[in-house]
Amino acid sequence: MNLRAEVVIVGGGVMGTSIAWHLARAGVRDVVLVERDELAAGSTSRAAGGVRAQFSDELNIQLGARSLEAFGRFEEEVGQDIGLHRVGYLFLLSTPEQVASFEAGVRLQNSLGVPSRLISPQEARRLSPLIRTDGLLAAAYSPDDGHCTPEAVVHGYARAARAHGARILRHTEATGIELHGDTITAVSTTLGRIETGTVICAAGAWSRAVGAMAGVELPVRPLRRQIAVTAPVPGLPPALPMTIDFTTSLYFHREGPGLLLGMSDPDERPGFATDTHDRWIPRLAEAMQQRAPALLELRRTGGWAGLYENTPDHNALIGEASTVSRFLYATGFSGHGFLQGPAVGEIVRDLYLGRVPFLDISPLSAGRFAADAPRPEANLV
Ligand SMILES: NCCCC(=O)O
């Protein structure tokens, strides 16, 4: 099959479908999205679903806040219920350094309109009664944050993008990018060749290989992260915030009548493995014992593993390649991508159309590492 498209988006997760919807809704004709599996089958459906604007970097604060607004009007604008719970995010802080860092973050967030604040350990426990306060110095809380259902966001965007004329090709893998000099001429796929002058890489953990097809270096490394879900927890507050122990990285939020919980595992090594294992359980149990011993009593009923798409500074890569004309990318979100999906779709639409985006995103260009200008983010989970 031979196709023609104005733009080919590679990747059918939150970034790809958000970009497709934003472009198609803006009137871009012949938007084609290729996804080698099912929509959201990569990392998006395995995300914890947290949505927040509590970051240390002002770009991340603004990407998060803009996305929170979009999640808030998603049902009305995109036509899909995404199970949004605006229950807040609570970061539990145990050292003077953490408190100082989050104090600075709260000041910056407040200056950008985010209603976060530092609260006492006692107030934190009133919001999140499963925690213990021993050793806690303070917590950072923003009531506007929360969580929602990642695959609902993807399917909402995809359906709405199709309604605006975008074509979404599932089970279609991009296998090559044809260039004439520095100009893109086509994308080869398992379904055939698609003539196009523009490629947008939204391939998440698999972006390095997609970039390499065009000779563009996208420094993304996959890293497995695991999530567990529990049996129903009697008496769980309906508005339980997403609760994160910043020292251990243990986090949990309501998932129906039970909890969804996760934690980083320092023993994980980069790679594409997404099978689950129990090697993280002793560390998880230790973190629970330290910060929320009630969690130890809960029965785990399931879980899954997904991939973070890590960059050297654990921050996103968003921009247009300097060496290949019309190769755009939105990838490397390092664990905070789902929550930035709406804002990034809007920005990539504007980059594509040559408009000035609502935010100058140039500090997140993939060229920042060669220019020795990394952009580290402190509030990582
Ligand atoms: N990355 C898992 C938790 C979501 C978040 O970063 O807010």
C-alpha cells in the first residue's frame, strides 16, 4: 500500500495521540499516526496516572499546569470521561534539604499560579491517614493535582483525532525514514511506504531507534518500573491524595476501592524488559514499614511493569532536529510524560505550524547535551 501524508506521527501513546488531535483539530490535513501495537500499549497504559504541576523546573510546572487545565476540560473538549480525580499530590519530606528544595519549588509554583503549599506532618496525615509521621518534617501539597486513567486519555484523543480526519494505523511499525539530503521524503512501514515531508517521533522508550532512522540522536534509555494494586481498603478517604514519600520514592493513590502503588528500584538496569518480578518487594516492604506500615497489611491483587524513557538529565526532549528538516520529537519524558501530554501536543502543533508556542520550549531541545546545558528536574518519582 502506498500512502501520502502531510505528517507522520510515530507512536500511539499519549504524546502521539495528543499531537494527532491537536494537529487535526487545527485543520492539518492528512495526519497519519502509526503505532506498531495497540494504542497506549507501550508505556502510557502502564503509567500510574498521576497529574501534577508540582515540579522544580519552571518549564515542567507550566507544562503540568497547562495539562491540568486541559485534563479538567477533557470530557467537554475531547468527548471522553478520563476518570479524573482532583485529589491533590502530597510529597512527604524528611530532611532539611528536601524541605528547602520544596520551599523554593512552592515559591516558584505560586508565582506561576499553582496553589501549592507546605503543610505540617499532622495536616499531611489528616489528608493521607495511612502514613506515619515519625521523622517527617513537612509535606508539600497542591490540591489541583490528582490522577486519571491514561488509556482513556489516549482513546479519547485518538477517537477525536479520527473525527477531525486523522488516520490512525494500528499494528503498523515504522521501519525506516527516507531522506533526500536533509529532507524527509517518506516513512517505510510494515503496511507500506508513506510519502511525507514531516515525521514526529513520539515513540517513547523506543525513540532512539526512530531517531536513528533519520540520523537524529535522541538519547533515550528504557528502564523498567513496576506497579502493584491491592485489594479494597476499608475506610479509604474518597479524596486520598497521590501520596509520595520523597525519601524512598514509595507512592500510592486510590485505584477504585483499593490502592495503586509503586516505587523506583535502584537495582533495575536499562533495558526493554517489561515482565514483572518480586525482587523489588523487600525494598518496597522496607519503605512501607518506614512510612506507611498499614500498607503491609494489604493483599496485592496484581500489578504490571512499564518503561520509563529516561534521558541523561531525566527531563523531556521536545523540539525539531537541527540536522534533518521537519523531524520533530516529543520524547524522553523520564516518568512524567503522561501528565504533560496535553500541553506537549499543543506545543508540537505550534512548532509544526510555525506558530509561537505558549512556552519557549527550546531549553528542552535534544541538542542541550552537546551544548552542555542539561535541564535537571528535582521532583522526580
Ligand atoms: N512517575 C510515577 C508517578 C507519577 C509522577 O511522577 O508524578
